[in-house]
Amino acid sequence: MTKDDIKKIYTNKIKELNKHNNLYYEKSKPIISDAKFDELKNEIINLEKKYIFLKSKNSPNIVVGFTPSKMFEKHKHKVPMLSLSNAFNSEDLHNFEKKIFNYLNQNIKIEYSVEPKIDGISASLYYKKKKLIIGVSRGDGKVGEVITENLKTIKDIPQEITYPNFPEEIEIRGEVFIKKKDFIKLKDNFANPRNAASGSLRQKNPIETKKIPLNFIAYTFGYFQGNLFSFQSEFLKNLKKWGFKTNKDNKVLKSINELLNFHKNFENKRFDLEYDVDGLVYKVNDLNLQNRLGFTSNSPRWAIAHKFSADSASTKVLNIEIQVGRTGALTPVAKVEPVNIGGVVVSNATLHNEDEIKRKDIRIGDIVKIERAGDVIPHVIEVDLNKRNRNSKPFSFPEKCPSCGSNTIKEFNKITKKIDAVRRCVNDGYDCERIAVEKIKHFISKEALNIDGLGKKVVEKFWDLGLIKKPQDIFNLNYLEIKNLDGWGSLSADNLKKSIENSKKVSLQRFIYSIGIRHIGIENAKLISDNVNNVNHLIETIKKNQLNKFLLIDGIGETQIVSLKNFFSNKKNLDILIELNKILDIENQIVSKNGILKNKSFMFTGKLNGISRAEAKSLIEKNSGTTISSISKNLDYLVIGDKPTKRKIDQAKNFGIKVISQKELIKLLN
Ligand code: IVH
């Protein structure tokens, strides 16, 4: 890579960071998780470390937070409001202490003030002659916004100090936050409690701020005239005397080992707290030492934030709901008290199936640990049995479909030779409401008809309004009615109409997939469409009860055939297929018919070398051949790999079928 390439990558990342900074600090509406945001920051910092020629005034190494908004008056902090560097494990902590020893050039026993790191917004309160003069946000660390009136609405912030020995001039700093229980009421407007706090604090009108129950906990000082305290812990005690709220979990610990132990215990305890905590802050307790250690460009050498792992949290199961999926599967979902897991508010967790609930004995009212990893749906890891209510009862899973009242069954899985863990509604079609809605969602999904502007939410809405009850209704919508719906208008209605029109031309493979038959995914849809070539053949095959002939297709097995037969045994499902065929322009599957293997059929037995079955199959098809999965007189070649089934070879020989090796197949293909 040239220097210019690297610079380009770097500037793009800085631009990206600016965008998210703005969304986060200015708009209080982040679109990426905190973890992703940190990742981006780290990428930039690492690039700067590697290539010293990279420089930007917007580097996260220089900028803390975001430039103050134009909405508020600005205020330069007398003492900058810096951030803390992070530690994630014992090694990071030992390194932190080692750096202190190096800096001091001496190995001493260090005591730490340990404080929960509340996940809120920091603010600085400037008091003179016992009166709150000005309250400022952190801003970019150097210059903040004057938000005095908004801060004054917070009951934890004293506007006048009555305690006799209060310093003449002092800046008290702490965290503004919102309690978990209060956040629940605001969860539709903000991504997480911290954004709720930040958003409310930065309302132009303090009356708006007052509506939201914000809290303040004090933990440090900025400018402090005539500071005579010797320890951070002593300062914290005085804060309390002066009338500020301090954290009741603050404590002093004497070694890294003690810190690690405390962290381990607190990590679980934090879920019982009334507010979100994302780690512990460790500060060198001795203020003289703090003074000697001072700051690096953006964080103190004397403090560090020891973060908690971000991807799990404890919360309460409020209810267990049963969702019915497209294929009739009954999936239990835990509705939980909203909880912030790594920057995302989680209020649903999948419980997978009936067996999983039994195995973990998850009950309504339980306190459970929920994990969220990447984009996977959050799930329950374990129940905290110590917190179980004595009157709680095991969850009883419904035996009738909660949507249509039909019987449900657990099937016997022929492959695993076990009863399925999943319970299903036997009503495989449009007669069960929930199944019908889910089938329509599948019909319009990306891999199926891919209709822009008609997402899952719109389908739900149109279903509720009675506009769509069957897939074909999509092509007969009343756009005049849609135009007048809440959140719609001429433009969006027109756009929807256009994308629905565009979706009418569809390949046979996509069409077969879009019907949403269980066990007929994209791959199997392709196999079937290659076999039938056009949709009328497919309809004929169904009408004539000849679905068994698909058994000859390599890749299609009994499971798929049973599923197809089940689905089309309901005449309504075939009717929908016929209706859609009238509306849609379903393209025939074009298979090249003039390759060297034209009219030749192949079957495999045994393991091939250096090539997968799938690849071999696709090679044959590219050359106009076909592959089938059972021996009949129609078969031309049986290709044998390692450890072939002897019976198949014997059968083939009986029919007079040519038995060839993999090498010979390659020769045939040239
Ligand atoms: S001390 C220079 N103490 O964490 C020292 N900060 O990344 C910085 N925070 O902006 C502040 N609890 O919003 C300190 N007990 C605590 C804290 C705390 C939460 C936040 C604060 C700060 C951020 C640092």
C-alpha cells in the first residue's frame, strides 16, 4: 500500500468516527453499538501508532467526546475533563501499576479508591461562596456546554451548600444518569439509559429536562482552590457531608489482587443495582501521588476503568410468549424487563423450544442471565435459583397452537432417531393466522420476491388492516387507501407500487422458494426448478400426485417429498400457487441442452477425491448432464469413488449401466 492509500483509509475512518460522534453526542441517537464505536476508535489509534505521518485534529487521541453543540453557550473548563483508559483483565491492571512504578521510579504499595463506573453523562458543577454558579457538560473535554438550568432541575444537585466548611471555590464533578426503572418508560425514544440521560440533559428547554427523573452522583473535583485533602476516599466522605450523593459501593482496596476479586464479585452484583454500571474505576487513593503522576494527553496516569464484559446481563422474566413461525414451529420467547447489554436494550430473549425451558427450568418471574453475542438473538443462559419466588410454578407449554387452536406435535426425526425438541402446529398453510403472516413475510423477503418498501413491519400492518391475507393480495393493493395511512403518502405509496410491479418478473427457483414450504430452501428450490423447468410442469406434477418423481433428483430426499406432499395436500395451498402463476411472470429455468453430456445421467457412490459431490454435480450440469440419486434403467453412468456401496455397483451392472471411476468422469468432461 502506498502512503496515499493509507492516508485515504485513515481519513475515511476519521470521517466515519465524526459521523458517529455527531449521532451520539449531538443527536443522542447512535446507530452503532458502543463496542463497534470503540473498535473504530481503536482502529484509528492503531493506524496512528503504525504510521507516524497520519495526523488529524479529529483524532480520538486528541478529541475527547464531541465539540459542544451550537445550541448552548460554551464554557472552557478550568481543568480539562478527561476520560479514563480501559482495562479488561488482570494483565492490563498489572501493566497499569507497572507504568505507575516506572513513572515514579519506585516500587511502592498503592492503595486504590474503587468506585462503580456509572454509565451516564459527566457534568461539572462550579460552586463559589457555596452557590452553584454554572453547570457544564464535558463537551470535547476542553470546552463544554453551559447547561446550568437543566442541571438545576436534578434534585440530587444542591444549588446552595449549607455545610459550614465548604470550599470557597470548587468544581464538583460527577455522573448524571437515569435509573433502569425510569428508562423503561422512555425506551422507545432512546437507545439506552445513557442516551436518555444525555438527550434529556441537552434539551433546549429545562422544562423538558425536568420531566425526566435524572440523578447525580459526585465522584471528583476539577478546579479546587486550597485543596487540603490527602486522599480521594477522604474527599468522597466530605462530598457526602456537604450534601452530595456519593456511591454507597465506593471502597478502598490495597492490591491488584483485591481489585480483581472485588471486580469478579461486583460483576454479578451490578445487575441488582438500580442503574447501569459498565465497570469499576480504580484511582490511586493518595492525592499527592495523583499530583505527581499527572496526565497523559487524554487520561490520568493515576486512574483506570476496569470494564465488565459487555455481552450478558441479568433481568427478570416478565412473561413467556409463544410465537408461531412460518413452518408452524412454536417458539417460546421470554419477555424480560428491558436491560442494556453492550449498548443495546434487550427486552426479548429466545427460549428456543419446549425442551430448553424444561432443561433450564425457566419460569415466569425468574431472574435470568441473558447473553447477546453479535447479531444473534439474545438467549437465556441460566436461572438464578437463589432469587426464585417460592410460589413460582414450572412453565406449562401449550399443547394447542396459540394462533389457530389446532393440535401441535413433536415429530420423530428419522435422521437423529429422536423426537424433535420443537413442537409444531399441524396446520401447515394459510388457515393458521400466524403461520400465514409469517409465510407472507417470507414471500416478500430478500431471497424470495425481494419487494423493496414492503418489509416485515409493513406486512404486519397491512395484515392487521386486512389489506393482505394471502400472497396474491400483494398484487391487488388499494394504493389510494395506503396513501392515506399514517406514515404513508403519495410518494411512498407510488414507490411501493413500482417495486411490487418490478417483483412480478421472477425466476422459477426464487418462486418455488418464495412459497415457503418447509425443507424447501434456496438449494432445494433450485434442484426442483432445474428438474421441472417451468412452473406449469410443477403444477401438473402436484395435481397428478406425482411428487414422488422428485425422489430421483440428487439432493432431494424423503423429508422434502413428505413436506411437499403435506403442503399440497391442503388444496388452498395449490390454489395460491395457481393464482400467483396468473399474476406473476415466472421465468422458465433455462438449462443448456447442448453440452457434451447432453441426455446423459449420472449417479455417485463413495467418496470423491479432491472435489465435492456438489462441485462434481455442478460440473455435470454445466455440460448439460443430469445427476440422479437412485439406480434405474434411465441411469447412464454410475461414478464410483472411495468405499462405494457394493450393492449399487451390482445393481448397476445388472441393468447394464456403465460403471466408471472419477478419472473416467473427468475424461468424459474433457
Ligand atoms: S473520574 C480524569 N470517577 O467515566 C478522571 N469517572 O471515561 C475522569 N465515570 O467521563 C473521571 N464513574 O463520565 C470518574 N467514579 C468515577 C466515574 C467516572 C463514571 C465516567 C465519567 C468519565 C468517564 C471516564
